[in-house]
Amino acid sequence: MAEFTHGDATIAYDLEGPADGMPVLLIAPGGMRSANAIWNDMPFNPRTELADTYRLIGMDQRNAGRSYAPVSPDDGWATMRDDQLALLDHLEIDRCHVLGMCIGGPYIAGLLRAAPDRFASAVMLQPVGIEPDGSNRQAFYEMFDAWVDQKAETHGDVDRATWESFRSNMWDGEFLLTASPGDVAEIDTPLLVAMGNDLYHPQSTSRTIADVAPNVTFVETWKEGDALATFPPKVREYLAAH
């Protein structure tokens, strides 16, 4: 484990795989708890599937896992995006792949919109998103509030208004939260999307990304049964092609 300082945040990260391998920035699932160790419990774990070939950069997002930062009412998607880009700067990585699951989907969209030249390709595994009728938004509010309850020991000085502003910045948006369908239609970076199929990772989000992104590979079935065995080679083939 290593760490670096970005502003007032201390961001922890792991480097795995050959030092001369093509870098892959990993953005773990877990919602607000997105930390590199969570990959170890996922149906597809890039830390085991890709570490023989790629230089894996697995970070804990601020205030998740081993990372720490104070909380501001202005915190939101852009705050973490800037941490992610700062980590690449810290490691002197000009260009890499990015692979993320769950909350990694919006993070990736934010990165591809802000710094497209830095990413050779992107992989979104079951990206989170808001249903068109907003029916799953409350679930994200409740997820955020449960995370806040866990932060009482380390962030007891943060008042409720600050947390509520932060929550609003994260989860009041639509669709992919960091990008509209129109924004995704303007992302030229090659994109592999593995479909989500539950409350937090609705099919509607994945299918809309697949419909509008101009350079997309869409995988509908990937984490159950025989498809789980064939999915890692698809990811490797995809990354190698880009």
C-alpha cells in the first residue's frame, strides 16, 4: 500500500502487476465505500485476472478504505475525479486504461469528459444510474446516509447540512449522474459496458450507454454461469485491442 496527498486529502492506492505493463486505473465498486480491496469479493476481479500483464493502479476513494479527507458541502463527483487525475499525475502516467464497477461508471464518464486524451479505453461494469422515473433514487440516498453513519467516529465535526449538500451533489442528478445521454454520445474513447441488472445498477442505464456511445462494446450477460468464465478473456482481448 502507498499513499499520496492531494490538497487536504490522503489517498491510498496499491500498485500491482509488472512495472512496465500498460497502466490500468481501477475504480472499485462499493458506492461511497469504493476501495480497492472490494474487488476481491467481485465476480470479476481485475486484481487477479489482469495482474500478469498490466500495471494495476487500485485506489481507495477519499473517505473510503484507507483514504481520508475532510468533508465539504461542495464535495461531489468532481472532487473524486480530481483525486483520480491527481493520482495519475503523482505516478507520472500520461495515458492508461480505466476499469470500474458500480460507482466506477459515473466516475469513468467524468474522467472521459474531463481528460479524454489520458485514456486509451474504458471498461464499465454494471454502472450505477438513476432510472428514468427516479424510482431508485431513494435507495442511493439511503446508501449514502448509511455511509455517513459509519463516518461518525472520524468525521463527527461535520454538520448535517454539510452531509446533505454532499449527498445532493452526488445523487440528485439523472441517468449516469456525471453525464447525460447527450454527453455520452460525445465520448469517443472506446468503451466496454457490461450490463447491470438490479436496483443500483439498472439495465436502463447500461442499455442507454450502449445505444448512444459512438465506440462501444456491449456485453449483456457476464457474471453468471458459463458467461463468467468467458468474460475475463473478453476484457483482456478488449484492452489489448486498444
